[in-house]
Amino acid sequence: MTAFDMVIANGRILDGCGNPWFLGDLAIGRGRIAAIAPPGTLQGQETLDVGGRFVAPGFIDVHTHSDLSILVNRRAESAVRQGATTHVIGNCGMSPAPVNEDHLADMRHYWGRISDQPEVTWDWRTFDQYLQTLQRGGLSINVASLAGHAALRMAVMGLDDGDPTSAELDIMRGLLTEAMEAGAFGLSTGLVYPPGCFAGTDEIIALSQVASRYCGLYASHIRGERETILEAVAEAIRIGYEAGVPVQISHNAPKFGAPCDATANLRLVEEARARGQDVTVDNDVHTDLGPPLSGGLPQHIQERPVVEIAALLQDPNTRCQIREEIVLDRRPAFGPAGLLKHGQWHRITILHAPQSQGVVGKTIATIALERGQDPFDVYFDLIIVSGHDAEAIFDYIDEANIRILLQHPAVMICSDGQVLAPYGFLNDPPPYSPCSYGEFPGVLERYVRDEPVLTLEEAVRKMTSFPAQRFGLMDRGMLRPGAWADIVVFDLERIRDRATSLYPHTYPFENYPHRYPEGIDYVFVNGVLVIEGERHTGALPGQVLRHRVNAHHESGVTGNR
Ligand SMILES: [Zn+2]
């Protein structure tokens, strides 16, 4: 009997397809799963007896923003430690390629402080060059990328408001063609962020037609996830229909201010599916977000230099106008801004405010009370004093909606986080991003084990085979001979997310700064051991995955119409 490279013996094998676990051995050879057989029957040059722990496909995180942070931390610490073996990047319209020299400054500004890190060389221009940069230095996890609409638009129009001319649109289509040829998995949009929010539906349809020719998908952070959530879901579905592309609605939990609970947006998805349109959803299980306070300002102000923002807020007239604009919210701002619009100041807890004494850990409501000030004034003053460094935890999602989404068969689990590490630039200062460290363990701990909302098999399906299917990664996301050996071994009894702090918050925050989760014992990527208990092996076996279709796409694949 030939010995395999490695045998994971005596596991409770979860195949990723939703089937009940079974006891077995799993052999790895040449990066792939070589065999699966009854316990005690396979021999390896190395054997890892996991003694009844769960053996599952590595988690595929379809919604992340690791585009630049994985260049800074190629070990992908926060991701691989929670069992993620593949990240989809380029989400919410934000990909760092293509880059047009003339708008490189806009691009760098868009990505913020990380742009200045030495590892972020900005020496790529095309999408292909960026993917090569990713692969060249090695990665601990696999990465698949979408082409971001904001990047395409910025390369042609900078941060301009308004519609592109037909010549400009043609250039954008050309850039997307190039990205799809290079292996982008589709097009993403972020229709609440500048410059995505400046684009009309027709522009997105015209671009999605390009993605359609390459059998890519359309992934969208839709045009408002609160008051306009149903119209925004309908727009995404219409774009998919008109362009003939599958639709992935990103992190589709209704945010504070929505007129309905998640059953309403999911009903639109169900209706589209009943008509034969391929529409699916992803969501993460956190109720909060930790952005800069300046993110709550109207979009056309956010992109200005900090000193200009401060000057605008200092002027009593413009301050008043800005406040009015936030409340009117005519061009829907991102989710957390709903807390400003609806005066939910007790749901905004200050996380960083470098220049202000004694405000960290307090809500805007409390500070306003202490200072005898209007909460809006407190909010604006903190921005004036600390600029983009003023950050808060915005608790803007009702947990009941997270449960509804978790139970829906067309909803997969994502983090909406990014590769982080509790050391170096990525921890200076420690960002508030529980999903980046604790998404998958948190689901297993809180929604499978402690207070079951879904079964273990179903949770794992939503983390593995379902996202793999959505992105056409047909040889990942399930445990079958021949599939790539992306594997996580975990102990459900010991699983513990050490990054999430539940609302309402107590200060110091419970799990902040974040720690790695417990109970994720081994992680293999393409057959190579990356996590061994507490230890990262330093291995960089990850692959940059490229979307490939057969050559007949030039004739125009009509997609799912
Ligand atoms: Zn988003």
C-alpha cells in the first residue's frame, strides 16, 4: 500500500455539502485530497490523528477587503487563524487595480493610510499586474478577485460626479474586459461610496454586460441598505437581468432605519429566483462596524482633505447644511449614517479620539449630556479635533435580522473583514474589526453550538461549498478526492471567538484589541499545513485564483436571461 503525503486520521468529516458528518481518514497528496476512507484504513508518511475532531473544507470568505492588507501581511494571520483558506477581494467596488497614472493620487487617498506602507508598492497598473504582485511574494491563503467599479471609474473620471460620456464608458468597458481576461471573477459595486454612488443604473448595466461575456458575476454593496433597501435590491436584480449575469447581494442585512426586516429583502431574492434568475446573498454576523466618524458625512465632503472638512464643519452655516443633508440622506449614505439620521446617539460608542480626553468608551449621547451639547455638535467637533482618526463603534444592525439571514438557504456566510494581524502596521492602532478575526468561529460558537440557529452541517455548507459554487471554484469547498486540500480541523466544544464584543458595550471593550480564536486547531492550504495549534508555520502555499472560461465567450454568452 502506498503511503500518502499526509493522512488526517479519525476525523468527523463534514463534506461541506450539508451532509451529516461521518467518521473517516482523509489523505493528502500533491496538494489535493487523494483519498477518503473509513477510519484507520489510510497510511501516510505523516499522520495527524485528530481524535474525533471535525474535519471540514477550509472556509471560503466571499466578501473581504484584504486587497492591500494581504500585501502587508502575506501570512494572512487573522484569516487563516479562523479557518479561512480563500478570500474573495475587490468587493464593494474597491479593487486596487486597474490604476491610471493620472488618478493614482485619488486611488491612494481612497485606500487611506495603508497606501503608504512599503509593501504597497503601487507599481502595478493593470489588473493582471496587480494579481502578479499578489502571487509573487507568496500568500498563506488563496485569493480570488473581483474588478471594482470604483477603480474602473476612477481610472477614467477620477472622483467626478455625474455620468460618463459614451467615450468614457467605452474606456471603462475596455478596462473591465482587460480585468476579466486576466481572471477577475466579476464586477463589484459600492453604490453608497464615492465614486460608486455617482453612477446611474445604466452605467452599471453596460459594465455588467462585459462581465456577462466572461461568465462573471455582479456583486453589489447596494444603493442604500436602510430606507431604500428594497429599491436597492430591486436595482441589483434588474442589473443582473438586463446584463444577463448572476447577482450576489453583499452583506444584505437591513441596517437601522430600514422599513422592514430581512424577510422583505429576501422575498425579492426568492421572487427573482422563482423567475429563474440566479441571485444569492452573503452576510456576516456582526451588528456593528468601526469606521471613522467622518464616514457619516455626506459623500461629496468625505473625499476632501481633512483641513477642508474641519473648515466646513467650523462654519456655522455649512455645519447646519451638512447636518440637514445627513438627515435628508437624499443620496443614501452607508449604513451606519442611519444612526445619525435617526438620532441613535446611544448606539455610537467612541473607539479612538486621539486629541480628546476622556471620551473613549462613551457614547455620543453620554458625551452630549456631559457637555450639555447637541449630539450632532459633539459628533462634528470630534471630527474637527481628530480628523479621520476619530473612530466609533456603530451598532446599526438588529441581531434578529442576522438570524433570519443565517437560516435562509440562499444566504452564505462572509466576514466583510480583511486580513489583519495583532502586530505591525495592521495593529497600529488596533482597528475594530471583530469579523476579521472571529467571523467563522463566532458563527460556530454562538449560532451553532450555544444557541443553535442552524445546524453544524448547514453552517459549514454556507462557509464552503456554497461560496465555492457561487464563484465557480468547483474543486474547492468540499471534501472529495481530487479537490484541492484546503482543510480546517476544529473542536466545536472549544471553539471561541476572542474578537467580538456584543452590544451594549462595556468599556474596556470585552474582546478588543482582538485575539485569535480558540479551537481552530489545524489549517491546510493546498495541502500544506499553515496553522498547527497556536502556531503559524510560516508557509505561503496560497494561490491567486483566476477565473477562466472557455474561449467561445466572444460570441456573447447570454447568461441567465
Ligand atoms: Zn460593503
